Amino acid sequence: MRSKLIAGNWKMNGSLAANQDLLLSIEKALGAPACKVAVCVPALYLAQVQHLCASSALLWGAQDVSAQEIGAYTGEISATMLRDFGVRYVLVGHSERRQYHGETDDVVALKAQRALAAGITPIVCVGETLAQRESGKTAEVVKRQLAAVIHTNGHCISEIVVAYEPVWAIGTGKTATPEQAQEVHALLRAQLVAASTQAERIAILYGGSMNAANASSLLSQPDIDGGLIGGASLKAADFLSIVAAASH
Ligand code: 13P
């Protein structure tokens, strides 16, 4: 049985003061959750989160990692640096990185490899744009994105987490229906099963305007193993409602 994971993606939001309020409110209500709960924060705040969350059930992650191991790569942050700050997860290939930073499938696959080598679980994000969905290319796009990661990380693919985030649902208030999401999750599951005998262990999260109101119906689908939450992860009450929805 896969345990569910609810991960917040704060994106480029937060401040020392706001993070402290948010983290303490989440921790106070979280107790011993029935699913895994994590926040993926801007790298600068990892030390703060490590300090504030060390003795709670809340796990933490980063939003990106370098595809390089070490050296003259100004501005980059390596997987081993993330590990120094207790990072358990790192997002790789978020559509905002693919779109605004030109990340290719091959770069995303290398980033996943660096994370795995450092003992950090990469949350590999895949998803189609609206134009791709409307032209019937959803399956082709998400399978191509995942195939690159499987190709590079074959033997340890069961250590990754996958997040299906349709680009048209991110920050738009338009959520994929549970059936639309399940259809893609089942495709991704089949692709993982073909690549690994351990594929049933791999959590496949849904992301894209998930909120307190729609979380239960999405999370009740057989291949939806959790959520990657943007906007709703910035409000403790909303985030905690999603955690509650994942806990029964
Ligand atoms: P929203 O929940 O704000 O749509 O963002 C989803 C997302 O991109 C999480 O990585």
C-alpha cells in the first residue's frame, strides 16, 4: 500500500516572518498525520525550516537542484548542499522551470539523478499545456517527459515520486476532473510498471488548483497518491484541510 504524500510548493513566496507564522500554525495542528506532509520552500529558507521543523512530523524540500555535481556553476545549488539542510524532497521539472528556464527532459532527468545520488527523493513533475491537451497530445507529452527520467535513472526509478500537473490547471482555479486526472495517472502508472517491478510503490501526486473543496474527490482515485499544492499551501487552514482529506 502506498502512503499518501501532501507536498506544498511555496514557489517564490514567503519571508522569515510569514514562514514562521505559517510553519508554526501547520505544526500546531498537524500532530502525527496519517500521511506524509512536506513543504517545498525557496532554498534560502531551508535553514529556517530545518530549525523550526526538526522535531515535528513536517518534512521539507527544495524547489530545484543543479544538474551538476560541484564546481564553477554560479548561482546553482547542488544536491549535497540540499542534503546538508535535511532536505527529503526536491521538485524537478516543474512546468515553471521548463517554461521560464528552458529545462529540457534531459536536464530534468539529470537533476533527478543528482537528487537520488544524494539520498533525496525527486518529485518529478510532468504535464501538458492546454494546446497539447486540445490537440490530443496529453499522453504523448507526459510519457515523453517521464521516459527521459526512467531512461537515466532506470535501476532506482522506484525511489522517485511523480507529480502530474497539467499546466492549464496550475494557478488558474481550473482543476482536472478526478476522471481526467486518474486517466493520466493510470497511463503513468503503466509506464512505471513496465520499467520497474517495484512500480506499485511509486507515489503519483496530482497538482493544479487542488484545494480543500476538491481534494477528497481527487484523492479517492485509485492512482492518485497525494497532492502537490501551490496557492493553497500558503494558508495553514487550507493546507491542513487537504492533509485531512488525504488521511482517510
Ligand atoms: P496551484 O495549486 O497554485 O495551482 O499550483 C500547483 C503547482 O504548481 C504546484 O507545484
